[in-house]
Amino acid sequence: MKPNRRRQRIIARGPAAMLVVAGLPLSLHNRAASALRELSPIETKIVVLPSAQRDGLLYPEEFLASLVRGVGGFAVRRRTHGSCDSPAPSSITLLYVPASDDERLLRRLDFAVFPVPLRELAARDARGQQLRHSFDAITAAFRKILGPGGPIKPNLDVIRERINRLADSEALLLPPRNFFVDDKLRVESLFRDLISGSRLWTDKLAELPLCLVTRDTVRRLPPGQTRKAFKDCRNLVFLTAHPSAYDGKARAVEGEASDGELLIRVKGLYRFGAALPNGFHHDVQFEYGRDLGGVECECAQMGTVRVHGSHVNIFINDFVRGANVKK
């Protein structure tokens, strides 16, 4: 019997990346999936979700629900049963056709995926039809995006390098809705600038304030250690937790998880498409042991909560956990 070369190749390589395509018409989505598979490494997970045949609004609620189930369900299952050291999918990239309602698409997946617009496919031909209906235009767009000089690999490499350091001073790791730049601006607004392209992925978001902390100013630091951490406008210090405090493997999806639950899970495992360790979070506290005193936080599950005590754990998906968290 001949060996199964495909299986050997999958085992030999690293954890699979995930490519998700949104905005193509139903009539071409199967052919597009095959074309993308031909252009991608063999271990890549390909998901092509069809949109309406008619040009215009491409991302209605039913499409977004299917997207969450397809992306979130797969990613959470793989992270639940896979290795903590080599998480799979290793990355999640969203290729999408720009449309008048694409903000709904980007807001739903938020900062979990690396979004890449297929702008050429939103252009129109001589008959006024969008090029997303042309198989030749679709394959050409895929080759441009995935080929040498395309935006995916260099940008994802930058994001992975920044994310994988798990540094206190890495702005991309901050919880989007719970780090206040000022009274009205949260760090999520700066993240949207990255997604829109108005900031480069190499941008360090230097306007966010950093402070030096020691064992004398914050809890749980070894004697003599000094760290540089972000402090928001409320004077809350965001210190990345030690890996020993992570939760370990992602919790299994029990039964029919809601779309909201899947979204929360996948946002806790990925940031701008790059995989994070399960359970990564910040220990958030005031300096010098001052009680949090009922400070308001935005919890992904409970909504607005008030927090007391010496510190609170805030995860990358804005889930808030602590002994004294009250809705």
C-alpha cells in the first residue's frame, strides 16, 4: 500500500492557518474555494461563505450568523482539543469584498481576525456588474493577495511578533473596551484605525501612556524587578499576568453554543488573526494597593460591572473576572 502523502505532509508541517472569504456570489463560491485551495498550503483551512447574488448589501444578519458559526465553531473546537503549545488554527485571515455594509462584518468579528479587503472585486465592469461575479477576477485577486509581495504574510508576521512577546508594553494586547485613552476614547478606536489602514501594523500607538512599576507600586512582582506597563486615564495599570495564572486549555463548547458565546471565545483566543495562549489576561489595579473602589468595567458577558478589591482580571476579549465583580 502506498503511503498517504497528504496525511504525512499535514503532520510534518505546523498548525493550519485559516482563510475565510466573504462577499462572493453563491454561483461562484465553490469554484472560488477550489481556486483558493490550489493557491494555499495544503494544511490551510479554507472557508468560503456565499453572499447574495445581487450587488449591494452583502452582509445581512443571517450571513453574519453563519460566519460566526463557521469561524468560531471550528477555531474553538480545535483550540479545545489541540495543543496549548502549538495552537491551531495558527492564524485567522478574513478576505472580504468591500460593500456598503462591510462595517457590520468587521464589527462582528471585531479584532479577532486579520482583515484583508478584496477591493478589485468591488469594482464594476463595462456592464456595471461587480467583478466579484468574474471567476477570472476572483482568482487574480487571490493570486495578488497570497502571492509574493501580497499583504498577508508580512503583516501577519509583524502582528505575530508583537503578540507573541506577551509584553506589558505591547498595545495590541490591551482589552479594547476597558482601556480608556481619555474620558471618551477607548483603545478600540485606535485598533479600528489599524484595520482601516490609516495606521500601519508597525505603529506602536505611542500616544498610550506607559509607567514604570516595581514591587513597591504593584502587587505580585519579584523583588528588584521593574516593568513598563500601560496606565489608562483612570490611572489603572494593565500588567500582563504570569503564564502560571492562565486558564490552560480553552473550555469546550457545550451543546449548541450561541453565536454570542462563540464570538466571546474566539475573541479571547485571537488578536488581529494571531493566536494567543489560552487564558491570557491582564491584572488590572491601581498603584500602591489602592482598592478599585467600584470602578466601572465593560464585561463581554455581563455588560457594565463595578469592581472592588485589590485587582481584577481582564481578558483580551474584555471578559472581566474577579472576586468582587458586581453587575
